[in-house]
Amino acid sequence: MRHEQLDQQVIVVMGASSGIGRATVLAASAAGARVVAAARGEEGLRYLADEAAEGDHRVRGVVTNTHR
């Protein structure tokens, strides 16, 4: 089920490869948003992208480290 209020929205989630960040990515993308999932670990993002693709969700993973 898609929620119209998130259609055409782009959401950026930091710490997206696990825990609350991962859950946020999956929930927002399931609700119709396009999600940029950012995290330090490439492997975690790859698993997240695979899971999102199974549900036809729009998720793009970006490996990044925002810590100085």
C-alpha cells in the first residue's frame, strides 16, 4: 500500500544499513518515497538494496562517512 503523501518525495537516511535507519529506509520506500540510503558499510547497503528491490522499492545506497 502506498501513501500519497510520500509519493514524489526524496528522503535521505544516514546510518541506513542497520537498526532504525534500515527500518526507516524500508518503511519510507514502501510508502512511496524515493530513498537515498547512506552508510559507511558497503556490504550492509548491498543487503538493504537487495531487500528493497524484492519489494519494488526505490532505494539508492551511498557509501559515505560523515565523521571527521
